[in-house]
Amino acid sequence: MTKILAFVGMPASGKSEAASVLRQKGITVINMGDVIREEVVCRGLEPTDANTGGVGTDLREKEGRDAVAKRCIPKIQATNEDFIGIDGVRSVPEVERFKEAFGSDFTLVSVDSPLEIRFNRVLARKRSDDMKDISELKVRDDRELGWGMGEAMEIADVVVENNGTLDDFRDKIMALVK
């Protein structure tokens, strides 16, 4: 059976950094946002925050709140690996879908970080779908909370605070891997 360490958290909380710690250890990571970005490209849209969010909402409305998880499960199974990371769980139905597929081998980790720290990270990372001011980050927070992110964070098996140094955070993630 494949062991899974899945990350949930608000935008720029540190989910992708946690995933990169896993990758540095040679662990494959499935990025749930990539599933949405692939769909954005398939639909011929620009990879903006509005388009990415709109496609994410549309998939969930048409295919169910666990739509992205359903699309990830075959990717995970195709890896044939003993340990996988998942970056970007957004809702309880996604968690339930993963637990149904992987049972007790699925561990959900909530990455927690304050709004101001998250916004500074957004400014530093310069991704195409990122926000330019803090009010846009609040809009994205609200959208993702609307998908059920808060409830998913509340049922996490583990909570990791990410409000210190990058090295401290990486150490916390490495402790989970061990």
C-alpha cells in the first residue's frame, strides 16, 4: 500500500514548500493545483488566478466537490511508489475520497500561517496566478474557504505552524517524513 502525506492550508501557507522538502528526499508529489492548471490549458484559457479559480469551481460543481481528488487517485496509483506527497487538498470530500482509496495510509497535514506572512510570500514567489495586493489574497482565501478548506484543515491529523524561519519549517516537515 502507498503511504500518503497530504498537505492542506490557505494559499501561500507553505504547502508547496512542504512538498518541495519531500521532493528533495526523492519522494514523488502530486500537486492538486496542477490538475486544475491542466484543465485551464485544455480549455484554452490564460493561467490567471481568476481562470484557475473559475475552472476549479466549475470542476467541483460539475463533477462533485471531490473532483480534483478523483483525478489525482489514478496518478498516485500509476506511480507504484511506497510513499507519495499530495500538495493542495481543499475540502473534506477530497479527504474522504483519499481515505476511501488509501485508508489509514493517508495522513492529512494542515499547514497554518498568518495572512500577512502569506501575502509576503506571494509577493516573493511571483507566480502567474498570484495576487498583487492583500485584498486579492483575501478574495482567494474566501473562494477556497467556500470550497471547504477550513473544514478540511480542522480535521487534519497533524497541524504544522509555519510562522518562523524556512529552516524551522523544513525541519518540521522532515520530522513528519521520518
